[in-house]
Amino acid sequence: MKKTTYLLVILTLIESAVVWMLNQPLNAQKSSATLGCIPVNSRQELSEQYDPSETSGEYLGYKVTVPALFDSFAYVLGESVGVKRIEVNLAAQHVYGFDGNTKLFDFVVSTGKWAPTPKGTFTIERKIRAQKMSGGSRERNTYYYLPNVPWVMFFGNSQIPWYRGFSFHGTYWHNNFGQPMSHGCVNMKTPEAEQLFNWAPIGTPVIIY
């Protein structure tokens, strides 16, 4: 009789523990690591999310000013003579743009710190001039809410689809380029992100190493 009672108590405790675990919220830090910079609904078509009324954001506990989005028209190059590709050197924190064997760009960037930027071969899948990005965890001081992130280019492959949220984009919330600073995306100086955005069509190969 006592053994039966003990068994019932143990089973009740196990059931209570399982119910408690199922009712817990998902860990925000793990979510940001699996979704890149921005969670995007699977396979949805993106639309521009520029909102001029959004003038402030938040990054790692700090308020940041959201600049107005405008075209600088600063980028002018002749027609491409080779196959364009983008390379990302994670160790050096640099992005290179190649036309065939000719290096056209060499930009200092910031890649993943709070979540890794994935290595491998990808292609540019989607391009959008402005996108709201948010994620991270307030408890871990990694929370960010960033409206009107400019010149966003999502990349992906068969293992890591574009809607996982990894992208190149402009950056207005920090100026610490050359150091990992992102949640998996490639943070670029905004004028250079615009330059890359205007140069690289959808389908451009991206090699990250």
C-alpha cells in the first residue's frame, strides 16, 4: 500500500513539473539565435515598413534616434563586366564586393555577437529599403527595437532560408564597426549599405567565412 502511495506521489510531482515547463515562455535569447536579426513570417512577401512617425528606438537599454530615410544617389559605377559576388570575412569584420576578379568594395562591418552570423554560401533573396527589427531579451540586456532599419538585403540558402532573418543592412544605433555587435546580421554604415543595396541584384552570391 505504501509503495502504491509513493508511486502516486512521484507521478503527481512529475506531471506537475511537465505542466510547469510547458507553461513557461520561450527563452528570448534562444529565439534571437535561431531567427537572426528579425523574425519573418515563413515565406511571406515583404513590404516596405518605413514609418516617418517613428523617431526613436531602443538598443541594449539605450534610447536611439531614428534618422529619416532618403536616397543619397551617391553610388555610380559602370556596367558589370563579370559575375558579382559578396564575401564576408568574419575574422576581419569586412565585406568585399567583387565584379569577377575585381574587388570594388571593402567595407568595415559588424557581424554577430549575441547570435552568430552563419558561415557558408548563400544568395541575396529579398531586398527592402526599410524594415522594423526587434528582438533580444530585456533580462539579458540584449533587447532591441529599431524602426526604419535601412537598405536591408536578406540572404539564405536551402539550409538557412532567407526568412530566418539574416541580412545586410544599414546601422544608426552604433558606430563600433570592426567589432561584432549584431544578433547575426551584417551591420554596415548606412551609406555603404545603400551602395551595396544598389549594386547587388537579387540572386547575387554571398560567401561568408
